[in-house]
Amino acid sequence: MEIPTLFTISPSSQEGDVYGTEFTFNATLPSQYTTFAWNFGDSRYIEYNKRTTTHTYNYPGIYTIQLSAWTPYGETRTEFATVNVDYVYRDSINFDKTPVKFGVPGIPTIDPFVISITSAKIDCPLAIVLQSQDSNSVPHDAVPDKWRFITPKWKFLDENLNAIEGNSLVLNTVPIYKNSKIVAVKSVAKIYYVDDIATGTDPRTDCPLLISVTLSTTNFSYPPESLIYPYASYSNSEVSRAAINWQISDVIPTKLLVTENFIHDIYPIKWTNVPIPVMITCIYDTSVLPKYTNSVDISANILSYPRTNELGNLHPVTLSLSSSTRGTLTSSVDFSASNLYFRSTDEYNNVASGYLFTTIMPLTSTTIGESMVVVAKTVATNQLNTAHYFKFPDGYPIHREVYVSNPLKGTINRT
């Protein structure tokens, strides 16, 4: 470290903390030097006519201090020295706690992910960006409201179980002090995750999720690149991210919801020989199968399904028409499809993993006072406990650390 002869620096080590260290500079030139100019090397300002001055730095770096002094007769003295400034705390994100059980389609995790965040940017809003990678669902915000009932989605919820819009969460912070000065901030976030589709257990086709939390730099500011080009230097930024593998367990639907047009309320004769659209949706009731979750009294439409319906077509979905007066009708009903199976996609390659569409056509009209309902049946035999190995998630680099130059410190940063 260069030691100046025309001025002193306190602390004498010429090292300090961002925000936390107030450097004191004292000119030791003879008294005939009456005009002074201090340049602190961070492009913020130049201070004039002070033999003793102080300065605090807001960014890490090796800064060059310049003192220029003049006598009334034009005699000039100039000297340089450097100070080394660094953060007390680096930006960091950690998963402190994860739910005790993997997720269930369509239902929040039984307890939250607990994430701790520390940031050296004390004058910037602290926010995190949440992302689910390798999900077979789509982001909740990307689906119009009218299609959300049949579109598999993923989303994050805050600790009050409210959807986090845009997957960005602004946090309340607590200051961290050193020598009675704020040098960093910290926060704890509690989030829940919901995904409508199970991750599956087949290593040939399936893959666990990767849930990542990144410290948002949207509102961060960075030091100028140089004195000549005063724009933000993104080579001085560091990306802080934490990621964890997660799975959504297969579930066995406890019942099927049949949605069809009214058969008997409007002119019974009208429905004779008329195809009636029918949608069948899987329903999961946690009170029936409590071993999947600690939650109780939750019944939800799920976009998951008995995988044996698709893998091998072992158990089709059968439909029938039931009359309040005549019982089950078979010969008086025509179905558009004789073999119905829940599948991951429909014939148009649209995601349809938890529901299916078909039509049912009565061949005889109903009688006065007779009610009709559509009955759907299938068999669910999921394979829940298997030993399996998964490929590394797509879209996330194996080597997620890169090195970029830091011109202010003359070093490279790991990001």
C-alpha cells in the first residue's frame, strides 16, 4: 500500500468498510499552501480548501486519492495514495428450511420454504425473484383467468398464502451494524410453492424441479465504469442465487368431477340424439388420503392423473348415463369415444393431464319427472415408491459461477 508524504490517512492501514469506515485525510503541507483540492477517486465530487476532510465510500474498490495544493504565487504540489474498501457482508441467499414432505399437485406445500437473505446494498430495495425450472406447468401469471381452471400452472405464495405476482417479492429488512454504523441489511422470507402437475418418477422422461431464488438487482446502482465514461459498471455486480431440487408427488384422484350440460332442465325431448359435451376432471381430497400431506379438509381439482391410464392404457375411463327412474342406461346412450384415457396431452398436443373432454348422446328422451346424471369411473394404480435417478435439470448450467473483471479493484469477481 502506497504511503503518502504530503497528507495522512486515518485509519493508517488505508483499509476500510463500505458504508462503515469514514476515512480522514489531513494535509501536512507547509502553511503557504492555501488552496487545496481533494479527489477521492470515486467520481462523486472534488472537495476544495480543506486541510482536513472526511469521506465514506459506497462501493468496494481500490480508490486513488489525489491531493493538489497551491500557494498564492502559483506553486503547486500534488500527491497520490490509495485506499482499499470492501463490503463487510457479501450478498447471500440460503435455504434455511424446506418443507418436510414433497409437494402435492394443486396444493401449497404443507409448510413454507424459509430463505435468509443478506445484502450489502443498504440504500436499495431488497427483493427476490422466484423461479421454477423444469416444471411441466406454466407460470401462473402467463395464463388468462378464464383458462386457469384447465391450464396446469405453477406459482409461489407468500407467508399469508397470497399469490406472489410476477414471482418477485419485496422484503422488509433489518439493519446489520458494525461500530454503530449500518453496513448491511438482512431479511427472512417464507414462501410456499404450488404446481398442478406431478414431476413423475420415470428417469427416462421425468425430472425434478429446480426452485431458484435470486437477489433482484432491478433497483441496484453500481459505481461508474471510469472517470471518462460515467455509466454503471455491471462488471462490479455479483449475482446471488440459491437453488434446490424439489418434487411434486404423484397422487391418486379420490373422485372424478363430471361437468355436462343440463340434460333434463330444458325440454327433455331436445336432448334426444344430441351430443352433450362432457368434461371429466380429477379431484383430490386430502382428508381421504391423509398420508400425502398434513393438511386436512382440502379438496381441489388437480391436473394430475392415474399414470396407468396413459402408460399402457391399463384402465380406461368409462361413462354411463344414470336415470332416477330407470337406473343405468347402456343401450340408449351413444358415446363419442369407446376408449377414454387420461393423458398428458390431447390430440392437438395441448396439456390435458388432469381432465378429458368427450360427448355423450341420449338415444331416447327423458320422461316427466325423470333426472339424468353422467357417471364416470376409472381405476387408479400409481407407482408411488420407486428407486430412480434423474438427469440434471435443463436450463440451469452445471458451472453456475463465472468470473468477470472488477476494474476498480484490479481483481476479478466470482458471480
